[in-house]
Amino acid sequence: MARHRGRGIASINYPIGMNLGGDPSQALVHSNPSGKFTVSLSSIDLGQGMKSVTRQICAETLGVPVEDVYVDTADSDTGPHCMGSFASRGTHRVGNAVMAAAKEARGVLMEAAAEELEVNAADLETDGRGNIHVKGAPHRSISTKDVAIAAQFKQGKTISGRGIFLVPLSAVDPETGEMSPATCYAHACMVAEVEVDDETGEVAMVRMDSAYELGRALNPRLVEQQLVGGAWMGVSHALFETTEPYYPDPNHGPRDFVEYLMPGPGDVCPHDIAVLERPAPDGPFGAKGPGEMCANPVMPAVANAIFNAVGVRVDELPITPEKVLRAIKAQGGARPQARR
Amino acid sequence: MLELRKDIFADERDDNLNEIGKGTQRQDMLGHVTGTSTYFNDHKLQGMLHLKVLRSSHAHARIRRIDTGEAERSPGVRRIIRGADVPRNLNTLLSLINFGKDDEPTLAVDKVRYKGEPVVAVVADSDREAFEALAKIRVDYEPLGAVFDVEEALKAGAPVVNETYPKNTFTYYEIYDHQKLRFGDVERGFASADHVLEQRYQMSPIEHAPTETNGSIAAPDTNGRYVVYTSTQALFFSLDTCAKILDVPSNTFHFIGGTVGGGFGGKVDTLTEPLAILGAMLTGRPVRYIFGREEEMQYGPPRGAERIYLKDGVRRDGRIVARKVRAYFDSGAYTRLSSYAVVKCAAHLPGPYTIPNVYGDIYCVFTNRTPATAMRGFGVTAMDFAIECQMDKLAHLVGMDPMEFRILNAYRDGDMKAHRREAKNTALIECVQVAAEKAKWSLREEFKRMSSRKDGGGERAAVPVTATDPLKPARPAAQQRTPYDRPPRPAAAPEPPRPTPPAGSPTPAPQPAAHGAIRFSSVFGSRRR
């Protein structure tokens, strides 16, 4: 009786946005008279950081500091239509809508600044710190606050913008499945190392090493939060979770977190992540989205690692100690494969 | 620990940006860590009532009689709501994008199709009084045979779960009981393979397990409007669904949400809003409807369980030459969103690899269990589990390193994908290389030098000769589709008149089969392009 270590891998890709497109999102951006901007959305922040990512996109596009932008989400009276926060569509679809709205607002901002500085708007640039100046002549400068005051009270201009992003709906050929499902894909590869106890069938995570390609990582800390949490969900799906333990027999379903098993803090293992950024041609600043795909490679990587450790294949999720032990017994004991 | 590999694909990016790429603290961080962020359930409204539903105790049964007499007299009860009180008591979520037929009541009327299906709602002064009233409702059920296994459900003579889909499968393009993918000739591929491996994989139903359970609070507002605080993941999706079910213009509602305690796909189905609003309409008081943990776990929709059969042909040199897939999505008793996931799954085949012959049949199957819904990786997660376990077995079979096996078969820029679009902006090879580096997994030099940007296209860009299935006659739509923004009232929207064949004439000739591209969704309806 022993514990055996093994490593397994999986590599995947994932489509960004609703399958076939046809899932629009809108955004509105406007400035108050102090040069502080509000982004109005009906999109939802599920905790993933929707508000923060769109805030950074808006600030970058306007050329103002992120502190000067506030994102207001999910009020159907003030926020224009959005399909919703699902299908890894938030960063890509809503981000693009915010970018379009911010571009329009920036156009007015620069026109208003040009009028105050008595120059051509094309000769102006933003410094990202709340000022607009003549290219090559930083001393000929005006703050966004002063521009906003002038626009509102002197020029009668509204520094605002509207944005929508829509990937046109694709048709599907019923005979061949020909279709345009998505405009860009994220990618990942996961190496999982496990330790399998051949006496109990228990599987412990030892470590994970991964590489994720997500287009541009707009906020690396939010990306990390998604990837770490998503991998944990993957481990949980692989080894623990089910609402029907005897599926397809529906009986004996868990009713609370005492009966529904998930890994606890003691089951967490080190996870070393590399992020690659191949910008999506149609993503906001090249972004795709890390949201959904991060749990996917973990399940098969863990299953493959278990095979490497003890030589059994469990093709039904979750891979419980009972299934592992039965499989080990059926083949007459653990058969560790070549160490990787 | 997270490392940004800025060295890779550096020539495709301009990294000289002010705000993008920075790990700026979240806008809502302070609120979240100090417990002051406002969630839907933080709205405690004066005079708020509480709604609870009686759930079916049977997986499949005819409802003979519902007796709410004693419950109505129970202390604190303000209103009992039955199916007949729901203005449009039949809906399917994706009718908003014009996909599928209305198949699910808000409250069951004649039949229950899964254990836990809502039958009657009680609105009371407190949760406790609502629960006490529920216990006094008597429902006389006539139990029916139930089916729980996706393949059993497809057999002749299986109990009909949902009469809208009498064959227990969702109908695609009015003709098919599954979504097809056809690319090349898999049988020829298998014949040219050195090994053929067929395996079965089974996903399990999984709970989204959000910290905050599904819920909403609806309250009468001024001027005949209703304000709704909700945990929805899709504000307008829920708003438009409620407008349809309650048969009022969408601007009757002011939905407020946006800060949600975890969704993962489990808060798209708009399960609580219609009844909460109806409760507010019928009582004139604010009404709260929130799931308990057991409801969330057992009767709130889970990630569906897919059963997948994969058959692959691989050559000795490690090239996969054919992949055939048969998959069954367990939708539970109603469609919700599984029909959509099936199409997404077909688009995902054969995974991120270039395989010259690919064949897929994906079914959306109805069984007598809690309807499944979207969850993180919808339509793809289970398929990735199957494909990647299979990849490991194939590599083992041909004696190749599993990392190198994936690099060898990986799709590259310029390759033709099985859904007949060119692969662009690919990065699978680089991910495998970097993960190998991180894990100190040695790759042979030639595999370290391979690139997503090299050696794709050419022969790999070709669409192979593909045989399609014999065409079947199209059946006319049994139910009228509804446009996205303004669903017609059922009374005002009778079935479109169909030509009646003269008496005694033979069966009308089958309509020409639909082939060529069909739009399956959105306001355009099911039209040919």
C-alpha cells in the first residue's frame, strides 16, 4: 500500500462571446462639469471585475486617469441594453462598447479643448494624467476639468459618447454545421500533479503549472483572480462535485454544503501560472477573456495524472475515491506509469 | 503566482499604454471588503411580503387536483398564486432570440415533469408563515413513469417528458433531433488509421454554488411601474422574460442589479423575478422571493450532465486522421439553454486540433430531472474533458509524449476548422510549450521550435469532400416563433393558416428540405440567408 505521484496534461481553446454572435452590448459615457466621467451600463458585475475592466478601458481610451472614471452598472432605466454577463463576453463585448462610447466622448473633449486653446483638435494629445496639451508643446495645456467646465457652461457641448458592439449573427448549415461561432479564441495548457493513495483511492493535488493565452491581460490581477479561482473550480469538478452522486439515478442529492463536497483550504495546492498575450484583432486593446475557460483544462489534466500515478482511467466525473479504488482493484493493484 | 510572458507575441502588441495592463485595484474593492456593497437582498422594504413555492414531490405526475383552501386560511397568508394567475404561463428563455418553442410553465398546471417543479406560490407576511401555508396545500398527483437516462429517453416507448418535444429531443431547424457537424469522411479516415479508439465519457450534474442564492425583490413603484432588485446575470434578458410572462410592456419594469454574489451561469434563468413581480402586482406590496440553499442546490438548475462517445483514428506517427463524436446533453425536463449549448458544442469539435475528418451528432435530450442550464464553459467543459482524456489515451497508444502529441496535432494559423472557418490568432502550441517549461517537462528540440504562426494553411486549409446525410422532409413549425422585443399575446397570435389539402387527396408532398444556411436565432427568425 502506497501513495503514487503522477502528472497529467490537457490543452484547450475556448470561444469568446455567445456562440454565433448576435449578442450586442451598449455603453454610454458622459462627463460631469468637473471632468469626471461616468460609464452607464446594464451589464452585471458577478464579482469577476466587470466594473474595473470597463473602467480601465474607458480611462485608457479617453486618455484620463482611472480615478476620473466611475462605472455604474445594471439599472435598466439608465443603462442601455446588454445581453448579459455570460459566455465569456463581458470583457470582449462590453469592453468594445465602452471603447466606442469613450472614443466618441474623447472626440468632443478634444474639440472643446481645441476651442479653449485656439488650436486644431488634431494637434492635441492627452497625457493620461488629466491634461490635454499641444503635441510637442506640453506647456500649451489645459486640464480636462477646465475643458469640461468650458464645454458645459461656455461652449454648450456635451462631452459624451454612445457605443455598441455587435458581432453579427451567423447562420448555421443544418447539414454540415458550417458556421461562424466566434471571432476569437483563448487558449490554455495545464499540467497537474497528483498523489493517489492506492489503499483509500483518495487523490490529493500536489501542484499545477499552467499557461493561459487570453489576448491582452487588461488587468493582470483580475486575470490572476479568475485563473486561480477557475483552477480551483476545475479541481472541485474533477474530484468532488455532483448534485446527483448516483447519476442518472436522481436520488440522494446533497442539500447543503455539508453534503455537497468541495475542496477546502487544506486541498489547495501551489499553482504556477504563465499568461501569454496574443491580441485579438477585434478585442478591446486585444483582450479576449479568461472567465470560463480556466476550469476546463483542469478536469482532464487531473484524470490523466491519476492514470500516470496508478494506471487507471476514470472516465466519469467526479473522480471519487470510490471510483479510483474500484478501478485499482479491478486491475489487480496500482500500476504506476513512466514518471514524467 | 502569475508571470506575464511579454516576450511571446511581442511583435503583435503595443505595450505602451497608461491604464491597460495595470493591476489597478477594483473599483468596488472597498465596498466588498467592508461589507457595504449593496446586493439585491440588502433592500429591506417597508411592508415587504415573502413568497415561497410548493414544489412537486414527484419526478413525473399528472396533477389531478390542487386544494389550497386550508392554506388560504393560514395565518399571515396574503395571496395564493396558481398557474392560472400567471398571464402567459408558458415560456422558453431563448424565445428572446427566437430559438425554440415555449415549453415551460412558471407554475405547473396539468403535469409536473421533475421533482421540485414549482406548483403553487404563497405570499405571506413572513417566510415562516409562507412555509406553514405551503404545508397545508394538498395536491392530488397521479404518478407517471419517469425517465432519467438520456439514452433510455430516446428509445421507442420511453415516457414523454415534455409534450412540446414528444420525442424527448429538442428539434433543430424543424427537421432534426440533433445538431450535425460533417467535415470530410471519418470512415475513410478510420480505414487509414493504425489505431481506432472508441470511449465513453460521462459528466456529472454540478451546482454553481454561489455564495448568494437566486432571488429578487419586486415592489410597486409610482405611476404603475414596478422596481425589481435582482441577482440576475443578465438584466435585460430577465426584464424581457418577465415582460413576456406577465404580458406587460417592458418599460413597466425598473430592474436594478449589477452587484451579484457569484453567478457562474446559474443566474440567467430568471427563476424568481416573474413570481416576485406577480406577487407585488396581486398584493400591491413589495414581495421577496429568494431560494434557500436546498432549493438552490437541488431545484435551481445545475450544469447539465453530458454523455459523450468519442471514436478516433490515429496513425503510428501520431497524426489523428478522424474523430467521430456522439453526445447527449441532459437538458432535464425543459429546454432552458441546453439547445444553444449543443450548437456551441458542435462548433467546438474536434477541439483545438487540425483533424482532416470530423463527424458530430449532438443531442439535447429531455429527462425527468431538474432542468439544466448554463455553467462556466457551457457546451464545452464536458467535451474538453472527453477530448483531453482521449488525447492522453491516444498518445499512450502510439507511444508518444502527451505534450508533443498535442503540439503535433494542434491547430495553427491558416488551418481549416471543422465548422469551415479558417483558424486565426491561434496560440495552443505556445501554451503547451510554456506549460512544459514551467513544469520542467522536457520537449524535443523540434517541438520547442514549432509555432502557431508557422506551417499552417496550405493543404491544411482545404475543405474536404464531405458526404451529408440523406435529406428528410421538413415538418411545419408546430408553434409560432415570437419576435425578440414584442411577443404577441397568445390570443392575438393564432397559428398561421396552413393550406388544407382537399379531402381524400393523398398526403401532401414533403416540403423541400431546408438546406443551405439557416439563421437559427435573433429577430430575423428562421430564414435562409
